[in-house]
Amino acid sequence: MSSAPAQPLTTSKAQALKGTIQVPGDKSMSHRALMFGLVSLGETRIEGLLEGDDVLCTARAVEALGAKITHHGPGSWSVIGVGLGALREPETALDMGNSGTAARLLMGLLASHDLTATFVGDESLSSRPMGRVTTPLEQMGAQFQSREGGRLPLTMVGARDALPIRYELPVASAQVKSAVLLAGLNAPGETTVIEPWPTRDHSERMMRAFGAELNIEESEDSKRIITVSGQKELYATDVTVAGDPSSAAFPVVAALITPGSEVHIQNVGMNPTRTGLFEVLKAMGGDIEFINEREVAGEPVADIIARHSQLKGIEVPADIAPRMIDEYPILSMAAANATGTTVMHGVEELRVKETDRIGATARGLEANGVVVHETTDSLSVEGCGQGGVPGGGEVISHFDHRIAMSFAVLGGAAQKPIHIDDGRAIATSFPNFVELMKGLGADLT
């Protein structure tokens, strides 16, 4: 957690939200573009890079591992890589800030290299388990020393001669899948990951763009089998990062729950492994339209129009969770403004995010007059109807950017202002969130 003083945030009932905006670049793609640039030969040009705290931590780590990085202007960066097998051993610990994605993917990338690296992070990241990633990487020959429970600080001794493995994921996790595939890039032979159902596939798409030999097939029981051929040179390529759908979720839900609103969001990534929230919101009655659909750098992209809607509670099935795992807190804000109860199943993965997001969301809603019920892997929200959320409470964000932004959105439709204890974490993924929302008409102080 940052040592800077807390930045409390108060959000009050808003008039109609109107305007056309662009949200920051996709965080998942931004992390990966920097890492692939590191292990490629030549200069990778990146446009639209998210310049939030998390991604800047990745940029500094990539530089410490030998890449030459240049910042050309807003969102415009270049990375001159060193190629696979040629990473420089870092002289100091790699600070991953608040980013579990950066920590877990970089561990994978380094695990098949003969070097030693120490990973550190802020208080939140240091509380999150890394064992699900280190377990398969140990099978490939890497060694790890960490705090109890596999937590940071963590020191990794990479494999001198990495072993390719065939690994079936015990849970659907894009981070674990990506870590093993990244390790496989510098291991001889073929490394295979089997996932129970599809998770976000930015790593696979970007691997192919940089020249990796990758094969994807589906088994008879509908599992996804991804195989990468190791020790093949990767070559620099240009990457254009689309707007982050996880960031677009906040102005979309704000428009749906604020009477009279119509918000246009340009250039949003529409990767089908990331669009679960929009499908759920539509099923709840949300007026969401996709226009100008196109493909940019191998990724589907569209503009989104979201309009105020009368929402109804629904059952959200567990099998959609991997396609919207980061969006359940903001979905809960939509559910609080719906008629009827929304039940979200299969959300146990949220217990080990930046904080226990199920618990943090439930406590924040209760503090503002919304009735919720939670189990280990589900959350039920009893909707108050449009404009029916009492508000007036204080939310503990636990230095979690998505918790802070979600309740900032809820306050715009609540009867009384909602107070959030600390908004500093918002900078990790959406540095201009407050400014952008105020430009649409939100009342944030």
C-alpha cells in the first residue's frame, strides 16, 4: 500500500450522465505487450499503453531485466528487447506494486531462465497467494522461497535447463495459464496447458503476433488444450492496445442506473473472453449497443453506447465467471438498483483478489442500506429498484481500485452521498477516473 496519505472520496446523486469518452488502455494487454517486447528481438512499438501504476511497475521491471524502454508521449512507448534466454539478472528486487497479473506472469517468464530474482509488492499484493503459479513452475525446474502461504516477498531461482510440462489447471485462471505458457517459451520441446473452460486469451493472441508457435485445440470433453513450442525466437511487432473493457464497465453501469443518461465509449476491446459483464447487463434489461465493430492488432474492438435502463434481478451462472471475474463488484452496483434479487454464482476466485472482493462488496452495500447474502462462492443482492439505494454510509476500499470505483458509481444513483475511505488505488488501473466521470456529469469530490 502506498505510504501517501489517504484520499477520501465522496460521491453524490448525479443528474443525467452525457458525453463521449475513451477509457484507458487494457491493463492485461499492456502488461503482456511490455513482457513480450522484452523477450523479442528488435523494437516493439506500443500505442495506447495504460499508464497506470501497475503497468509502470511492469515497465520498470522489464527495464531491469535488460530491455531499453522509451516513452514517446501519452500511451506511446517502445521496447527494444533482448530475446529469449538473454535476460539480465536484476540487481534489485522487482517491485510489482499492486499487480497480481504482473507478478504471476513475470514469474512465469523468468522461471525458465537461469537467473535469480526477488519479487516484492505493496501490502495488498503481499497478502495474495502465489502457490497456484509456483506449483507448475516448480515442475519445470524453478525454485521458490517465500513467506508462509506462498506470499511475497518471494525469491525465485530460475531453471538452468527448464523442463516442458503438460499441466491441467485445477481452476480456471488466465494468470496461471499464461505463466506456464510464458515459461514454456524458453523450455525445449512442447509445453501444454489444459484449461477446464476458456479464460481471457490475450497471451495466446499476443504470442502468435510475436511469432511463437502455438497450437490450440478442444478435447472431446470441451476442455481447451494450448501447446507452445519452446526456444523459438520471437520478433518485435507493433501493438495497439484497445480500451480496457473492465474500465469501461464503470461508466457503462453508471449510465444504466442514472436516469436520463446516455454515454458513448470509444475503442473498447471486445475480446469474447472479457465481455461477460455486458452480456449479463443486457440480460438484466440494460440498453447497451455495440457499434463500429472492427479488429485492431488481432483483437476485436467496438464503440459502446449505454443508456439509462430499468434493470431486473437475474441468476448469473457460474460458467460465465472466467469471462467477467473482475466485474462482479460493479455488477453488484447494478444489482442494487434493479428490481428483484440478483444471485451471482461461482465467484470464489474473488476471495483472493486485491482484497476479498466478495466480503468488501457485501460490507459496502450493507453500509448503504442494501440487503446482501454471501456464501464462499456466491453473492446475492436484493435490489432496491431504480433510485432506491439509501446510501449515506462509509465504504472501506481495502486499497482496491475496483471496490473504490464501484461505490463511486453507486453513490451517483443513491439517495444520500456515499463516502469511500481512500481512492488512491484507483490510479493503478484508471488514473483519470474521477476527472472522466465528472466530465460526464458525476458529482465526485
